Amino acid sequence: MSKLLKVKCLLTIFAAVLLIMPSSLFAEPSGKLIIFHAGSLSVPFDAMEKAFEAKYPKVDVLREAAGSQACARKISDLKKPCDLMVSADFKVIDKLLIPTYADWNVRFATNQLVLCYTDNSKYAKTINTKNWYKILQKKDVVWGHSDPNLDPCGYRSLMVLQLAEKYYKKPGLYDAIIANRPQANVRPKSVELISLLQTGNMDYAWEYLSVAVQHKLNYIKMLDKINLGNYKFDDFYEQAAVKVTGKEPGTFMDIKGGSCTYGVTMIKGAPNEEAAVAFLEYLLDPKGGLKILKDMGQPPFIPCRVPTAEMKTSLPAKLQSKVKVKN
């Protein structure tokens, strides 16, 4: 057989193989990709959306930002279609979505709590790391936080106050500070407080450090022992606990303190699994989504983490190389 004939035969065989192989192996992701994510991720995920859509122009990323518990309940209670859920607290995914609505949970970034303010806030020129808790007790000061039942930043804000009472050894400090915060100052998600700060309707608000950096807010950094930002102090953080609404209406669950850890999962029966996996490949890439987070003041885990080898093997094959097993 001549070389030319051999080449023709091989090309014919290759073409036949292509015809019988699933087109999904070669198809570019397309269609709508629905992502529910924590409000604190709005700015970096806006940048990720633009970068991802530039890489995959056939995909239309549809994002809904809300408190992480609210995002989870859109899936569990309202049965809204969703491909990916990204939580500011990985425990929300564990408690509200696994095992019924999701199989795994990748931890991809951390954060810490800070007290934000503007140049026009009362006592802006005198507040510091040593007197902030005294300032928040002043009757002429307006301060707030997000709803602990809807947003992890809300219950983490309360945890910081509980830990401050223990660290500074001032019994009753938590109650004294909360007494100066009317319920009207509790908003559904932490990023809603930013406009109140910027318009002068609120003097101080608890936010994540990344949010403060992204919105160019003034902020007081808390000590590592109370800011929920250093996993080395998890034993101390666990002394704080906040009761929040549970999986079923009328039920409650206690959330224990712990270092801020963000989690992401793909919902079972995701409407666009192909695009969801492609986005996760981008999100968990140190040169992709993780770089955007780092550049915007939010430290990523590199590589990202899952707690068990079993969970790692349950991930889509394309993602397994992007995570390590670490509890």
C-alpha cells in the first residue's frame, strides 16, 4: 500500500471516529450560567464574569448576589434553578445544601471582619483599635451589621463582639454595644450598609476586609484574636456562637465561631453543568479567579481545599487537580 493511500485510510478512520464521539467533548460551553453568590463577592465576581465571558463568548453568566443563607434557601426552599452556589461561609453549604442539593464543597478563600467608616463618621478622627468598642456604645453614634439569619457577615459581626468581651475581659460588653444598635440598623446583606455609610446615614458598619478595600472605605482592623481571620485562633473563635434560623421554618441552629472560609458547590442537576465546570476551572485557577480575589484584598487558598479524599473523588474530573485534601 502506498504512503498516500495509508494517509487517506488513516484520515478516513479518524473522521469516522469523530462522527461517533459525543459532540460535547469538543463543544464550547454555551447558554446561561446561573450563579448565586454572597454579596461580599459582588465586585470580584463582576470582574470574573467579564473575563470568563471573554474566554467563552457563548456563555451568558447570570449572577444573583445575596446573603449566603438567602442564596441557599433560594435553592432549598424556593427551588430556583441554579448552577453554582458560592457562600461566604462554607458551613452554609454543609448545613443547608449537602447532601440533598449538593455533593461537595470546595473551600477557596478567606477574609476577616473590620469596622468600616468614612471621614464624615462621628469620632472618625479619634477612633482606633483600642477604643472602637467604646465609640460604638455612644448614644450619638449610628452603627449596624447585616442580618445573621441571611448573611454570614451578620453573625460574624456578632461573634466579633462576643470575642471582644472575652478578649478584653469586660463582662457585659456585648450587651452594652448591642443595646446601642436598633433593629432598623440590621440590613439583609452587608454590602447594603455601604451606601448608608457613604450617604452619612450610618457612622460605622461591619464588613469584610475585602469589601472595605474594594469600596475604598476607612476601616479599623481588629486584633487577630477577634477578627475571625486567622485559622490559628479557631479554638478561641469557637467560644462565640450565634443562633440563626435552620433548614425548616420555625427551626434554629447554632453557628460556632471559626475563621472566615468561603465555599463553592455545583448544585445537583445543574441546568448547565458544562458551563458550570468551565467556570469552576477558571475560579479555582491561581492565574484566573483566585488572582482576581488576591488583587482585590481577599486571600485565596492555593491550592483550594476539600476536607476528605472521598469528596475530592466526587468532584468533576477536571477539578480534582485544582484541590488538595485538608481539613
